[in-house]
Amino acid sequence: MTSFFDQLNQVTESIRLPEIYHQLRELMIDPAADIYDFAQLIQQDSDLSAKFLHLVNSSYFGIGEDIDDIWTAINPGYATAVQHD
């Protein structure tokens, strides 16, 4: 009889995650990676780019103007500068 965790491992191993997920995880654990590495990777995946821009332009962040490129969206100083103008 297999344990719950053995069964869970079998199920999770059979799920095929997108390659972009694995690349993002690698960047997360790379101490030399910076936000521009993330921007470059996100920009390579059109679905992820669209979702990311949708999130950045949402009312949650309250930036107040449309951001249409990943480089601007990922720049941490941009939102602060816009909010203090």
C-alpha cells in the first residue's frame, strides 16, 4: 500500500508545468538574477506578459496610467515616481 505522499508525488510528477515556470523558479534561486532577467523571461511568453501587464494595470496597484511594456512594469521606481507626481 502506498502512502498519501507517495500518491501525491506520483500525481504531481505527471502534471506537466510550462517551461516558463521552471525558468522562473531557476531565476528565483539564482542570487545573481535581477529584475531585468525576470523582465526578459516574462517578455518571451505572450500569455504571461499579458497577465502580468493586466495585473500591473489593475486598480490593485493604482498607478493611474496604462503601462504597455514589461520593462516599465517591472521597474520598481516607476510606480513610485508616477504616484508622487
